[in-house]
Amino acid sequence: MSWRISDQNVENYTHAVYMRFQTKEDLAKFYENAFYLGVLREHVMPYCHGLTYVDFESEVEDDILPIFRKGEEFDYGVEFILLISIAESELRGRAEEALASLAKLILKFPSLIVQSAQGLNFCPSSKEYTHGVVMRFRSVEALELFLGSREYKDIWRSKFQMITQKTLSIHFSVDPVGTEIM
């Protein structure tokens, strides 16, 4: 999925591409794919001032029944991506605790968040950010409610603020695909 970023950000990024792969091997094959490399070289890089990659492995809800119950909730909403650079000395222990606290908090907001994933960046060519978090919100209002909540602010202040060196948060609208008759 590729979208124009909805909000201003410190790094002045304008577009984001978000993709999911079944395995790390599938991701590696994609990066080596001649068609992908051609599109990147001919249609992206002439207009791009830089790329940031964050690849992470995460388990998402794999029970098919709850996904079907959510139905069309996956067709639209707001994708929120949070990239975090955690101090190297904190990558074990406090970082894991902070991410676990965030994951627990996310589970308390099922009326706002459709799905989330988070993990440690394993991309060898891009180590600017150590972790990635992706959350699908039901709407912009749901995103704003979550980010403005006392609970989120408390976790950020108490768990992340002291160990985080840098962050980048972006969001973009997700619209239904393939429902229009051409």
C-alpha cells in the first residue's frame, strides 16, 4: 500500500509504502525483484530525496474467525506508523518492557484500533530506527482519541521518553480498494 502522508512530520516525509510479507524470505525476494528495482530506479528515485526502510517481524491476529467478524473494518481507516530509535544500552530490558506496555494498552482500545503490529528493525541497510509500530485505526478521530488519551501519554512518558533517542510518527488514510466498477 502506498499513500500520501496526512500530517506534517519532522523529517518532511511525504509518502509511505507499507507492505506485509508472510516470511523474511518473501521480503528478501521482493527486495531482489527486478521489476521492483526497475520501478524504484525509474519512477521513485528521480523524485525522491531519500528512503527509510524499517523491516520488522511481528505476529498478527491469525485466527480467521475474528478477522471475518471485523469484515469491512479492514477496508478503510487510518494507518498510523510510529518509528522509534531506542538507545542501544536500552535495547534489552526497558525497551521490551515499554513495547509490551504499549501492546497491552492497544488491547484495551478495541473500539478504536482494528489491528496492530510492532517489532525490532532487522533491515541491514537502515538502522536509523530500531523499532516499528503499525496500528490501523477506525478513523482519524479514533487515532486522535488514542494519542490524546491519558493512558497513552502516561506510557509514553513513563516507559519510552527516557530511552528514546528519536521518533517519527506518520499516518495516512486507507480507502477501500477494488470496490469501484471501472
